[in-house]
Amino acid sequence: MKNLKNRITTNLIIRRINFILLGVVLFSFSCLLIVFIQTLCCKGWHLALNIDGVKGIQSFWLDYLPLIKLLGCSLTIWIASYNLVKYLSVETVKALAKLREMLNSEEKKKIHTALFDPEDKKPILSELQSDFSNAEFFDYIGTIELGAIMVRRGVISIDEFYNQFGYRVENLWANQEVRNHINKEAPYYKDLNFIIQCLIDKGYLNS
């Protein structure tokens, strides 16, 4: 649990650094672009493909060498940090999946059920109440929400999620009892509601 918390904290810090680096990249690139456009407009540069033309361009950009280096360095570090964020996102989802697996053993499900609020002990799907427990239902939803977390973190696309889990979400959303339960307990289903809204926005799911 401590490792998962540390990984999430590290991921958040690197994301913020990544955002700052992206700002530096865009700023330095914009400055160079403005300088280039102004020079073309004011001095009437002609990009001649000959030795003198190339030498002229090279000597001009020497004055802006620090800015060019800033762009190159910040871009390199941003790409590295972006890839690191992706890696940490995948590892975080793996850690969450492992934690869910640990918490959903048969013995832990008994404890989980015993600690239910009285309202949660009422079968969510009345017609199927003899087939499975609410704890199993919550576990099923939670597993789908892991996929939603992957979409939120950019690990997989919404289209990839739909190809793998779309049918399951459609069945959940089509069941009125489940729908009522999700709407009633919305604060507990933020990731599920997030992915449902994404699928609605993409036209994969009816609102």
C-alpha cells in the first residue's frame, strides 16, 4: 500500500514537471518562430539552396544559440519525462489491480460484506440475488473501473476500452436497477461515470 502511495505521488510530481517542461518547449519554440518570421519579413530573406545562403542562415542563428539549446534540452527532457509518466501510469494500474485482487479473496469478501452499511446489504439486482453477492457485484464494477483509470491516464484509448469492455458497460447501463444504483451512489462511482460519459460523448452509448 505504501509503495502504491509513493508511486502515485511520484507520478503526480513528474506530471507537473512534464507540464512545466512542455511550457518551456512551447515558449522557446514560439520565440524562435517569431524571430524567423520577423527576419523574413524585415530583411527579405530568400532561402537560396547554395553555400552562401546556408552560411548566412548559420551565422544569423549563432546569436540565438542559447535559445536553440534551451529548446533542444527542454524538448529532450520533456520526451523523457512524458515516457516516464506513461510507464508509471501503467505500473500504478498494475498495482491497483494487484491490490484489488488481494482485497477480493473469499475471506476478505466476508469481512467486506459484514462491514456493509445496511442499505448496501439489500440486493442490487433483485432478479439475480440468489446468483451472486453485492461484494461480487462491486468487484465486477471495480474491475471495469480499472480500465476507466487506464483511459483517464492515457494508457489506452477510449476506442481500445470500448473494443474490450464496451459490451459489459452497455449491459450495465441498460439494466435499470444498476443504473438507479449508480446514479444514487454517484460519488462512489466516479471512474465508472467518467467512462460512461466518455462512451456517450463518442456515440458508443445512449444517454
